[in-house]
Amino acid sequence: MAQVPLAIVSHKRQVCSLYKRALRNLEAWYDRRDVYRYRAVQMRARFDENKNKDVAEGMRLLASGQKELFENKHFQPRNFANSPGGCAFEREVILPDWVLDYWHPLEKAQYPEYFAKREQRKKEYVAWWEKQYGKPDPSDLGHH
């Protein structure tokens, strides 16, 4: 899924994006590096010869370039593994912070500054929580 721009994207940025997407498309079509480089140089020449056009002509060229890229898009484009559409996209498991509480003391001893700061932050968080919401009722904690 394409990213939705949250701000107005300049013409220059759109042209750069088109150029990069076109290069990636060429990469998908041509496996041999020499053929790919030849086609990439040809494409760069096409972009450079239209570099100093007026605004209206530039917008028309941009629209026709985007249409041409869409029509010539590879049927199975290459994706980077961690990019959207890649085989490993969003596979990284981010562990919750409480997992570090179960580390062995010898493991914690390897990172003394980090764990000292972490313990300090935990105390600060408990103090903030108690200030914000009050101390917990012992009956809610399950202590009888």
C-alpha cells in the first residue's frame, strides 16, 4: 500500500520519486547489470533533457511519466525484505519492557548503566502513577 502524503509534495520531489520508482522498475526488468545500467543512463538522459521546461509542461511530463511507469510496471516488482510488500515486512517482534525484569543478574551485569537508569525510571514512573491516580487499594492487589 502506498504511503499517503500528509503535506503538499513539491513538483521536484514528485519528479525525484518518479525517477527512483522508474529505476526500481528497470531493476526488476533487467537481471544483467550492464543492460540495466545502459537503460538507466538512457532514462536519466530523458529526465535531463526535460529538466528546464516551464511549469505547465513539467506537470504534463510528470503525469505522462507516471502513466508510462504504470503501464510498464513489472508484473512481479522487487521489494526489499523489510519494506511494505516484502517477505519480512512487520515481522520484527518488539518485546515488552517487562521481559528485562526476568533477565539473570549476570546478564544485567553486562549493562550496569542501562539497568541503573532503568530502575531509576521505574521508580519515577511509580511515583508519577501514585501522584496521578493515588496509591492502589491493597484489596485490589489480591493480598488478603
